Amino acid sequence: MHLPKFLTKFLAVLLSIITPVACVMTLDLTARFDKAIPEALEKAGGFMAGVCHPEPEYDMITGANIGWIREDMPMPVDADGNVTDRWERWKAEMQAYADHGIKLMTVTPYPDDYRAIGLDIRNEADIPGIQAIARFIIEDLQGIAGGIQVTNEMGVDRFTLPLTMDEAAKFIGVQLEAMYPLRGDVLLGYNLGGLGFLQLPFRMMKYHKYCDYIGVDLYLGSFENIVKDINLHMAILQLVRLVTHKPIIMQEFGYIGFGEPKTQAEKTEILRSYGFESEAAARADIWTFVNRLPKDLAEEINENYADRSDAEVASLVFDGEYANHIYRELAEGTGLRGYEHSPEGQAKFYADLIPKLKNCGFVIGAFLYMWNDSEHCYVCGQSDCPVETGWGIVDGEGNPKPAYYAVRDAFAQEPTIS
């Protein structure tokens, strides 16, 4: 998301004032008396130092003092209820990490994965089938998984639609309910991302009794040009703790390692490559413009927003995250104060934030996003889009970046709280 410069400056100043106040006002003094926190840490074997989407570079992972990985699981069964070969291959891959002393936090399939095999949370008759798969997952992963996150970032359109937030909460809740009695030492929870921060926790209250933790996904300074203070991470975690009263895992966090704004001339050339001379012309014929975009981007917009008005789609395309993909840039003003979007700035981000997380009494783990730089952006498919290609702590060839060493040293630090 990017905003007009005058509004960005105003919000940045406002946040710089309220962030330290929020950290104090929301300070949770109950954490040291909350038995759920040491119980979760005991199950986890201590603070969960993790990374998302690894490659099987076992020695390099453990060499960075990383003891956990976080991976999406495939749908374990087909439409006839038969266990798939893909599931068995994935389990074998995860077992290999376990054999090297690396623990697994895994993410259950998404709503559209269930619809693909004929199960939809919006149909009451399908709930037993969804819960049966949940029970199969928790039982079949005993001894392999140390933690399970039920689906991912409900509240982010590309993962949630066409479900409403009420339906998304139900989708999560019925699976947690089915898994909880069978979990043993496996930690169960769900995560917050996007609009889910505002909408999901309150809808999940009746299901929190089935949660061992709440996951939080934060990418401050990478997707928007509003937040400037790294300490807002801690203020948001405090607020989530205050609302949920659960141990918190930083389920995803990170900082893009490269990217900068495009000049107006560069943006104009990109628009011309799609047959338009200006943004105004593209807005006036928005669906023609959308359908000329890279295939992955055009398909997502068509799938999720075909029922929106032309003006709404134009705003989604040019006033939000999609603009960064179209222009293959990080918009002007995107970034935390003191942390450039560079290999060195990314390393400094981890060096400064990880000790704060380890020193927070109710945070039981942190999974940085992600292991390696990507060949192409998973949203738009373009290899030169920085939005989803520069997150790694190693590069695309597996060579350590400065962030690798920063993470290694930060995870090695002992917390200073008593």
C-alpha cells in the first residue's frame, strides 16, 4: 500500500509519537504468571528460532542457530479420501529435517484446497469431512510436526476469498476443535495477517480454548510507506497479547533485501509496454489494462475482483500493493527509519529486532521469512519484481547474505529478562 506523500508524512509523525506510548500502555504484566507460556516453551524445547520455506541445507540452517522450519503442507487426501503420493513424499522430506534435529511448524491447506476436493466450510454437511482431514493430519504427523498452524492469513484476499471473515473463522475453528484432543505435544494455533488483525481475533474468541498460541505475521516497512519505527512491531505484539491472552509466535516477519522507487519516466515506459500512455488512461479502461498484465497478476485480479466496479478495480490496481508489482518497485517512502532495503539494511533489521522478540516474555518463537531469495515473484511472476524476490537470508544460489550472519548471532543471544 502506498499513500500520498503529505498523508504519509503525517501518519509517520503520528506513529512515531504513539508507538512508545502504545508499548507502555499495552505492556502485559501477566506474562510471568501465565502457565501457558512455560508449558508451550517446554513443548517447543525453548524459544522457537525458525525460518520459513527452507531448502534442505541442514548444516547451514543449524549453523545459523535455526532449530525450526515452517512449511505449507499439501492436501493429504484426494476427492475419494485416498492418501496421496504427494503427501507421502512431503512427509518424507519433513522427516529428513527431523532426522537432522530440525523441528517442523507446518501450515494446513487453504480453503480453496478443500473446495478442490469437494469440501466447503459454507456447507454444514461438509464440516465432518473437513474435521476428519484435520484429525488425520494431527495423527499422521505425530513425531514429525512440533507445531501446526491452521491455514494462513485469513483476511488477506488472495488466501481468503470467497469466504467472509465469519466463514474463515469457522473454517479455522472447526479444525482446531477436531485436532485439540489429539495434539499431544504438538502446538496448535492460527495466524493473523492483513485485515485479519482487526477482524479475526474477536471472531475466534470461542475457539481460543483450542489454541496453544496465536501467530502474528508482520512486514512493517516492506509493503507500505507509512510505518517508520521498528518498535511498532513490539506495540502490535503487545496489543495481540492483550486481546487474545495467548502465547504469541511471530509466525512470519522479515524485511526486503533490495528494491527502490521507479522514476516517473520508468513508470511511463512500463505503462507503454501495456499499451497505455498514462495511469489515467489505464484507469479509464481498467479491464483492458488488467488483462494485459503478467498472467499470474491478471488471473488473480480477475478471480478475486470480477464483481467490483471499474473504479474499485482501478483503485485496487493503482492505489495498493498491486502497483508495486506493476512497476516492479518499492514505492517512495517504503522502509523503516535506519533500515535501507539493501543486504546491509536487512541484516541490521534482524540484528535489532530478534533480540527484542526473544526478550518479550509472552513471545515463544519467531520464524523469519525466508530462507533464500526467489527466482520470481509468486504474486506477479516477474523475476525483477522486488516485492516477493528479495526476502532471503541466503541468495538464489544458496550463498549467505549479511542477514544470515545477523540472524545467527541474534538467535544465539540469551534474553536479558529474568
